[in-house]
Amino acid sequence: DRGPALPRIARRALAALCAGALLSGPAVAEGEGFYFGGFVGAGALSTARSDFPDTGTSGTLDYDTDTQTIGGVVLGWQYSPTLRSEVELSLGDANVSNVTRDTAITAPVTDPADGDIQITYVMANGWLDVSLAGPINPYVGGGLGVAHVSGDTTQGASTLTLGSDNGLAAQVGAGLRFPVALGGAIDIGYRYKTVAGAELDQTGSAFVTDGRFSSHSVNIGYIFNF
């Protein structure tokens, strides 16, 4: 049962933020250099859908999911106080409770489902930092990359299992960075991620579905500047 995990993550992240705030230090970025960090977060899969060919028509499978948990690491390079780029490796996971099948010739049918949808992202990101006089540093940006979607999910009386595949991924985001001692920073950010083109085989069926997934999340992390 993944239910209690989110409160534990939130409590630990809040504790880290409070500790960082007590150690407030110099500006986040003072010039060129590498940085490394990690983050955890929570959100929702706003779109979890796959299209499939049906006899004489086409249809969709919509997945009802619980709260998505996400975590990852980043390695980046600060070009200047206002510009940086990074590579991100992250994983999102959401439990699936129901699957709704809908076609042009049949009414929607909802079946119970069991399992989860996991999405692993490898992204190249670029961020624009906004220099302010105070200790808070806003930023905006986004990235492109690839994602591996694993639909470890069984659905309906026939226990069809959704497969896995790679797709193109993109994200946009914004956030705030709070400098702390020892060259680090607390990072609180919003991310919108989307994945398209993942062809997911249905085990036990001749269908190959074209998956589309998008998510919203709020993350908290720590960045260390070398």
C-alpha cells in the first residue's frame, strides 16, 4: 500500500526546507560551475490515455490513477547568474484503479484495474534564473527528452496487461530557489510533463495502443553548487 508514503515524504521535505532556511547563505549562483541535486514531489496524471484500433473503428483506454509520486536527480552547469542547463533522470509512479474503454460504436465501459503506470524520464533542461535583490531566486524554463512508459497494469475480466515502450517527452516549469549555507539551495518548483508516441502492446490482445500521458507536480529538492 503506497498510501502512507506521501505524508512521510512531505514531512521529510518540510524538515529539510526548515533546516535550510535556518542556514541561509549567499546567492544561489555567482558564476560558472557544476551543480548536482535531487528532488521528490507529488502530483497527478492529468492525461493517461491510449488509442487502439478496433474492428471497423477506433477506441481509447482512459486510466483512472491515484496521486502520482515522483523523484529524481539532476546534474547541471551554471553558465552565468541567469542561465543554466542540466540533465535530469526522474521517475513518476501512479496507481491505477479503473480503465474505461470507449469506441465510436459502443458505449463507454469501465473495468476495475490493478497495478501502476511508471514513467522514467531522461531530460535535457534549460532554466532562466531571475536575479533579485533578496534571498529568493525565481526561475522558468523547460526541457526535451525521452521517456520509458511501463503500464504494469491488469484490467477487466480478461486480465489484459498493458506493455511498455519509449516515447518523446517534454516539460515546462517554474520555481523558487532559496540559498543556504555551503553553496547549496532549496528548490521548490512546479513541473508539467508530457509524453507521446509510446506504443504499448496489450498482452493477450492483438491491439497496440498509442499512449499519451501528461502530469502536473510540485517538487521540493536540494541543489549543491560545486
